Amino acid sequence: MHQPLGFRDLHRPDYVCRLRKSLYGLKQAPRAWYQRFADFVSTIGFQHSTSDHSLFIYRRDSDLAYILLYVDDIIFITSSHNLRKSIMAHIASEFAMKDLGPLSYFLGIAVTRHAGGLFLSQSTYASDIIARAGMASCKPSTTPVDTKQKLSTSAGTPYDDPTLYRSLAGALQYLTFTRPDISYAVQQVCLHMHALCTDHMLALKRILRYVQGTLHYGLHLYASPIEKLVSYTDADWGGCPDTRRSTSGYCVFLGDNLISWSSKRQPTLSRSSAEAEYRGVANVVSESCWLCNLLLELHFPLSRATLVYCDNVSAIYLSGNPVQHQRTKHIEMDIHFVRE
């Protein structure tokens, strides 16, 4: 630690000043900013969500307002125009801010309004990724992954530019925010960040060629009744050629809208397909419970029970009756969680 130039004491050159407040760029600055903002909005009636601490909720009788905070970027939603003006005036009196009008762009995601609702896309961001890879004129691919080929740690010779690979793979992870169709493919290439080979780079380039041909793809959000969540889950069995761990995935719909999805290799080995499928069921049930709690905090409680669809008969039987105790007792935590 050193004293900045111009503040050094000539008589005590080794001394440093003790800060009385946080400064931009310090490790604790983001936390200090969040606490400062949270303390202020609480004085005007907002409460932070227990499901998502970057979400603040305001309710007075029929008035509803939400603030979603990401560092110094804010999405502000209110139930009426007068309420919006009142709350924004309070915030503007405390912080320097700029009203950018109706939401059109947020953290690299373009928001387009249409007759049925909203369309979220990252076409500009996707084009930048392709250009960074030097593939702006590449031939598009019809699919993002070759399902017949399984990537392993010994696939081909070591790749000579691991930094580029990791940069592109990380960028593609952010692209999955509005592109669930590439989630599985991106998850596969991200498994080999530590020891990548030429075949891994070829798989990543195939994803980029698929994105090149589908730049106009995105996520549609339609106005629909909020009654229940519907979840779908699936898993392979021992699909990883190196560890023989299984990969499971899920998607969750609220009305007609896809609102959550995931594709992830399971952290433990499964000894049967039913076990692999059931771990996938436990994952989607956990996500569904979190979404139900979030909707409850947003004052939109669900009127009907959540449905979970799974295509494995043994896993379905286990959810209702934990049979074959000796063979399934090691996954009983998941079993009891799903049943509850």
C-alpha cells in the first residue's frame, strides 16, 4: 500500500491516509455503493427481495414498483405514470441520474416491443463475438453441436491459443441469456477450459457458425396469464467420456414464456439412468421453488401447482414412492426434496 502522489508526508513517507469513505475502484466500492443505494430506497418505502438482493419492491395499496439494480444501471417499473414520476424525483434528489426513457437496451440486450409483448436479442453482441474470432464471413451451420461426437480431454492436439478460446467461450456463456438453443453446446465447450485441444476449438467454431446463421434469434416474452409454472427436464446417463458423469438440463415456462433454463454436468456419478434423471428433476424443482418465491414477493402468487415433466418412468415412480431403498438411499435427499 502506497500513498498517492501529492499526499505524501515528507516527514513520514511510510505513512498512509485512512479513508473515511469508499472510493471508486476499491475492492469494497461495489458493496458500499449497493449499501448506500439500498439504505436510501428503503427510506421511500422499498424493500429488497430475499430471492434476489438486487431487486427492490415497493407496494402501497394498489401501487406497485420494482427497481432492478446492476451496479449503476437500473431498470425501473411502476404500475402508474404518477408513481414513476414521484419515485424518480426522490431518487434524483439523492443521486445524479439520467432517465433514458422506455427500456430499449440493457447490458448488451436489445429490447424490442411488438404487438404481443417483448423481444429480447443480442444480435450486435453476437456479431462482435464472431468478428473477434475472425469468422465474419464464415459459412453458417444448421446446428450448434454434433450430437454423435463426445468431446474428451484428449480430443486432438493441444490448441496454441488458449486465451482466445477461453475468451470466446466466456462470451458465448453471456449470449445464452437470450439464446437457450445454444446452452448445451456452450456448456460442452466450457468443460475443457483447463486443457483444450484442437477438437474443442472446432466445436466452438461450429457454435459460432450456427450463431452466424441465426443472428436474428432471440427470446420472445408474451402477455399471458400468470397461473402456474411448467417445467421440463431431461438427462443422459454417463455421457461424459472422461468422468462418466451425466449431463442434465431443464427449462421452465411461466404461461407461454420461457423464463429459466440450464444445461449442466452433474457433480456426482450416477449409477443408473433413473438416478441421473432424478437428480435432474431435483434441480428443476429447486429452480421452480425459487421462482415461486420470487413471484410471491412480486405480489403475483401462482394459483395452480407447478408441473414437472420427466420422461423416465423409474424417476416418476420414485417421486411418489421411494421404492428399492437399498439402491436409492444415497439419493434420498433429492427424493424427499422433490416429494415435499
